[in-house]
Amino acid sequence: MPSAVGQIEVVPLHKTFTAEVRGVDFSQPLPARVIEQIQAAIDQHGVLVFRNTGLDDKRQIAFAAQFGPLDDMEPHIKAGRKMRLPDKEMFDVSNLDPDGNIVTELDPQRLGAMKGNALWHADLAFNSPRAGYSMLRAHELPPKGLGGETEYLDARAAYDDLPDAMKKRIENLVGNHSMMHNRKLAAPDIYESINVRDFPFSKHKLVVPHRNGRNTLYLTSYIHHIDGMSDDESQALVDELFAHATQPQYRTLIQWENNSDLIMWDNTAVLHRATGGAYLTKHVRDMRRTTSNDTGAHAHGMNDPSKPFRQGLPIPKS
């Protein structure tokens, strides 16, 4: 049943996570009490859907900044990537190249990034600090029925249901996360020349307490290896955990319905992935994401908090 939270309405969409939030007026700055209500809703549900927000880039950035300091595209700019969007706080997750053309096989870097986004992940797990909240907005959607949905996974419920023996086995294990590993998994032909070990790893435990007290299975496709285990042993364990976590009861697929729909999710509670579709090289799908840094006690994982770092994606050799 819908539950009233002050002036907004929170309508659950799944048995364990995900809700639609109604009654938020994005045409003006939101008062502190509404931000507090949204914070309470995201803490509980992990994923929030806002329909027909009417937001533009600037107002989305301003809204996102109320939930923590924003990450930006600076590492990618330094790595030589040309930006399509003028605001560096706005992550371009469209199927468009920097000149606004639909991506084809002739753009291996962008194609590899899109393939990497189709694997289960938490945004910026390869950084220190990791991501807190992501907010993805539909600027221009492809025709309906051609794909482009976003899928989410309840990593807290998945952890809760693990056998006790597995919980004990993984409680102190540390995963080494790398953007390059994700890209090589998704597009090995494009990133064949890249040695993942030439880049820094971001270390995070596989089991991380959430701010609401529940444990999260912090399992992402960025995990290259686990401390104290060989690469093969690491991959076998990651595969076993993914086989459990990706069962249907932990997943939900969210349809994008309107331009300016916004989905907000907590990267410290859920995983997500793009689903692709027939639109990919034929129709524009212009999606824009703002991402706040995690500011909690586990933001830096097992990394040195005095030495934050962020990875930028190098341009593959042609």
C-alpha cells in the first residue's frame, strides 16, 4: 500500500526494494523537509522513480548536490575523452558520440563503455571514495518497445538470504575493483592492449554495512580479484555469489516512460545494469547522470582516505 511521507507519496514497486515517489515539485528548489523525506525513502527502498520531473541539466545538478558532493568527468577529460555535455558534473551515458551522432561500431571507446554498463555494477566502485547516490534522467528516449530499460538488484536482500556458511566465508574478504577489468570483460577485443594491473585497484570488502544498519553484498563486475586468493579462485567465488544475487526475486526492471523521468538509486545498497535493445545504433537514447560521492564511514573502503583517487578511461588503441 502507498505510504504518505509528509507532502510526498512513496509507492512500493517491489516486495523488498524500489518505490515510485509522487508529489515532488521540481520546478522550484526543494525545501529541506522534502529532501529529508526523499532521504528516508532512499534509505528504505534503495531505488526511487520520479516521473515527469521537468528537470533540465542545471536543476538536476542542483538537486543531486543536496545529497552529497558530486563526482565529475575530470578524470575522463584528463584521459583524453572529448565531452558532449558542457557540465562536467553530468555523466553522459547516452548512445551518442561527442558530436551528437548515434554511436556505431566505428566508436570502440563508447561502444565498450556501453557494453560495460550492461554488466552488474555499482557506480564508481573503482574509485576512492566510491559513489553514493546516482540520479539518471531521460533527456530523450527512443521509441517505445525498442529496449533501453534499466535493471536493478537488491544487494541487501541478496546478502540476507545467503547461507550462514557463505556469510562467514566472505565477511572479511576484500575485492579489488577496476574499471579496466569491467571494460575488458565486456569488450575484450576493444581493450585487448590494456593490462588491468597497470592501473590502481580500489579495495572494498564484499560485505559492507549500509547506513541503515543492514549489510550489503558489495559485488560488482569491477572486481578483478580478491585479496588472498588467486585470480581463478576469485572469479569462481564472484561467479558463485552472482549466481545467487541475480536470482529473479532480487531483481526488478524499470521502464522509462517519459522524457524527464528520473531514477535515483543508492549504490551502497543496490546494483544495476543497462539492458540494451534494438534502438542502440538506430535511435537516440540520451540519458544523463549525476553521481554523489559516498560520505559515510565506508566510503573509502580499505583504501587510504588521505589519498583519494579516481580512474579515467583511456582511449583504446585502434
